Amino acid sequence: MNKPTGLRALKKERTRDAIGDAAVSLFLEHGFDHVSVNDVAAAAEISKPTLFRYFHTKEDLVLHRFADHQGEAARVVRDCGSGIKPVTALHRHFRAGLDRHDPVTGLNDHPEVMAFHRLVFTTPSLAGRLTQYQLKDEEALADAFGEGIRARLRAAQVLAVQRVLARTNWQRIADGRTAHDVHPEAVADADQAFGQLR
């Protein structure tokens, strides 16, 4: 995601982040269904209408962290050099994310990240809204691949692979292992999965 420029844009971005952080803290402490939008607005010291200027739905208060990665796969494909195949570029990008324990790969055992993923994966309305984010990503990636059904199918396959890999990594850590211990399996799984895509 491109960072805003200019003082006004920077202030808006900081306000958005502060609202989102307040919301996630409340949701993690009390549960998504037990916190109202009014509770979030009060914690962020803003009005409810102001909150909705920054976030369209209650679910977006949580999922804005995923929005920061919106279109990332499409950018990787558009930016890959002419000598690199798009799936190879996406594979390398995912592997680099594993190496730095990027939360989006599921390979991160920080307690806050684990709690955040548990919240998202176990709250039906959040999982449903996340699917909408993923469909937008799929459309953007299909456009980056080209036109037609082949591009759409390839985009859906790539994003399904990334989703399954991330969920598998998260589950292994949720079952009590460390990200460091899971890393070799996560890399092997990614290599196998992207190899099948080719």
C-alpha cells in the first residue's frame, strides 16, 4: 500500500490507524460480537459518523490490516522482470515473506499476531468479509496476468495456494510450535505448492 504524502493525508492515515488499533484491542479483549461500533468510537474518542468515514463496516475495523496488502500479488506480477515468470515471482515473494515471518504468510508466532489470526479465522462475519477482500485481490491479479478465463483461473489458483499455506502455517503454530520450528516445513510446502502451479 502506498503511504500518503502531505500533512493532511498523513493525519488521516494516523487517525485511521488509531481507530483500527483501538478496535482490534477491544475485539481481542472482549470478542468481536461483544463490542459495538459505539464502544470503538468511544475508545477512539471520536463520533460514530466519523468512524464510518474511515471504515465502512464493523468488520473493516479488523480487516484494515489485510487491506494494507491489497493488490500485493498483482504488483509482484506487474513488477517482475521480463525474464521471470509471474508464478516464479510470486513464489519468491511468498518465500521472502516466510523468511521474515510476515504475518500474512501465517508464519508468525507473536502472541498479538496469533490472537489476531484466531479472531479472524473463528469469527464468521470476519471470515465472510475477508472473502470479499480476497475476491478483489483475485480480480487485480487476473488483470495482471492478462485477459480471459486462463488469467482468472491462474489468479484463483495462486491466491488459493497462498491462503492454504498461510492457514496451515498458522494452525501449526496454534497447535503449540514456534515459527522457527515450522519454517522448514512452510518452505517445503510453498515450494511444492508453487511447483504444482507451474
